[in-house]
Amino acid sequence: MENLDLLHKVINEKLPRQGPGDNASTKKAFSFLKEIPSNSYILDVGCGSGMQTLELARLVNGKILALDNHQPYLDELEKKAKASDFIKKITIVKQSMLDMNFEASSFDTIWSEGAAFIYGFEKAIEDWQFYLKEKGFLVFSELCWFKEDIPKVLYDYFMDAYPVMKNIEANIAMIKSKGLELIQHFQIPESSWWDNYYIPMEKNLQNLRKKYQNDDETLKLLEMFSIEIDMFRKYSDYYGYAFFIMKKK
């Protein structure tokens, strides 16, 4: 089984989200967009199955372009958007964020929860400003260090898993160096990792271990997800996701 196929089986559309987060955090981040037009056009990059997309649709009177490259996630989003009567607000596009080619100044806000790292958090902040209107907003959540005295086992784990991870202060300095105004930042709660992500993922892992009990290679890959969950269970004080709400000057 290919790693990517396994990834989608573990964090597939059966999960509420494809990464840590929650509607309350999405709503809190949106609350800092004080000057957003009532008829805003929002690009949701790496939307997944769209929990935050639907929350944004509740919060804004404008339109949302939801972009992801995995069709089953987009199918799930479309199903939910139709059920909640938000389908008129949401345009769904299958495309990789690596292939985006929108016209300049297309969007009032570019939103990305836990996905901009795929493009590169710093590179996304630099490049995606091109797609923003004057005084437009970038709203990203990014994995960050919360403490300095990081246990060696945790540090070594992330040097392999996400070596470019920075602390919040370093990310703030980087944001300002790209010519953006930082409006606000905040950490998402620990419950955002468990309720919508790790708890349902652990249930999926149990089922997959049974299904592939005779496949040693797949069992090793499944163990990687268990290690990730155990790391957070032991060391959640040291790292997590933070929202950064930024404005184009």
C-alpha cells in the first residue's frame, strides 16, 4: 500500500477534519477581520472535507472558493454544503495548492487551516499576497513550538517530521519581514486535536490494524500514526497549532 493511500484511509472523509482544529477557533480567527467586506470572496486553501469552509459560510455573506486535490474530501464537502444549504456560497475546485494560478488581487481573504505547510508556511505568506486585494487578509494556522526547553525525544521527532517548525515569536518576526501587519495570533486548544482528529483517528487505526494484521509493511506505517498521537499525549504543552491573522498593507 502506498503511503498516500494509507494516509487517506486513516484521515479520510470519515473524520470531521483532516487536521487539528474546531469551529470555535475558526470563528475566533474570523472575528479579528474587522474591515472585511460584507460580500467578501474567500479562498480556502487545502479545505479537506470542509468543516472550516462551512463555518466560514455561516460567518460571511460573500463567496468561498474551496480548494483541495483529493476528490473524496471535496465530495464530502459538497454533500454537507448541499445539506446545510450553503452550496450557493461555496465553489469547490479540485486543484493542488502548488498549481494555483489566480489573477492578481482576486480575493479579500486567503484562509488555510493546518495546510499551508504543504506549500511552505513562509513561502505561502510571501507568494499568496499576490492573490490578495489591497488590505486583504491572510489567515493561517501553523504548527509551532510553545516552549524552549524541548525534550530531546520530541525535538528529534520533529526534526524528522517537520524540521522547519518555528516558535510563535520567530513566526511573528517572519510575518512582519514579509511586509504584512500581524492583526492577532492565538493558540488553538488541546481539545481541538482530540475531538475532531486524534480520537476518531485512533478508532480508524484499530480497524486498520485488524484489516492488515498480516501485512507487516502496512502495520509499520500505522504505527507511525500511533507514535504521532502518543507524542501529543505526552508533550502537548510544548507544541501545537497557532492561528496567525495577517493583513496586507
